[in-house]
Amino acid sequence: MEIGLFPLGIVLLPTEQLPLHIFEERYKELIGECIEHDSEFGLVYADDDGLRDLGTRARVVEVLTRFEDGRLNILVEGGARFRLTELTDGRSFSTGLVAPVEDEDDVADAVAIDEALRLFGLLRELTESEVDPPDRGIPQLSFALAGKVELPADEKLTLLGETSERQRMEQVQELLANAVLIAQRVRRASERASTNGKVDVG
């Protein structure tokens, strides 16, 4: 199937929501068509090394702002993953033929799910975040958890390409554990800085 492509230096995970600012004419055209026809486009990660062959279908869930010059602020949500099999041409924006990426029948371990949700809750406390945890019963919970945490693009690409929910959940558990350690270090440093690194004796 051929879809319009939006190369960005961002990785979008399934179920993850992401705000985008659309300003280039070709992408105004692409997003305008997707809004008009309630259709999807493909968000693919691109950097100095080029375009990756792994991406995520994205749908516009809300138009946040329409500017007079046609620029848009939108909110998109990640859907199914795809593998880019061939770049095509004929449009002002990039297009390509894609094939779906399907999960294996390899569900996550209940213990790993419990630990990942516990770590997510701890991370919320440490960062004083108001982001709600996902429902543990949803499909591909690993993506839903990872999509609520700031992660490097390479880590998200690894998750995107993993077709085992069990292994993906274990990876997310490890990423959350590392994020908790970082948040704890930041909090301790902040607490020390607030007292100039000295004990307040009154």
C-alpha cells in the first residue's frame, strides 16, 4: 500500500500522542489531505544517516491551531507499524510502499508488567508528573508505557522493531528503571543545591 510519508527526527510509537507544527508547503498538503479524508500518513525517523525503513502510521486526532498562512499545529496519534519497502514519487511530499509489521504471539509476563507499572508510578512521583498510567489490560501495553516517557530516538526505534510484547515489556522495564535512577539523582542534586550542600542547623 502506498502512503504519504513525513520524515522527522522523531520516533512515534503506537498509541503515543505527539504535537506537530506543520509549516512546509508539501506537508501542509499531506496533512490537509489526511484531515479532509480522515486518513493516515507514515511518520518515519530521519537523521544525518538518512531515512529509516521502519515507521508508524499516524492519524490527526486534533487540529490545535490554524494560522492564516496555512500553517497548522496538530496532535497526532501513532497507529500500526510498517516497513517501508519502496520509495515512490509523483507528489510534492514523499510517498512509499509499505508492509505491516505484526507482533508475534508472545505475551508479556505478568511480573514484568507489574514491575513496569510500579516503576512508572515511582517515576511519576519523583518527577511530580500528572501523566496518567495506561490501563494494564490494553494491547501492546509496552508501547503505551514507553510513549508516556521521554526516551532517546534510538531506544524508541529498538522498541518499534521488536515484535515480541514479552521482550518489549522487559526492555521498557529496564528503560523505566534507568529513568528512575536518573530522576533520583536529579532530585538529590536539587535538594543539595537548595541547602548549598550543607546541613541546616537552624
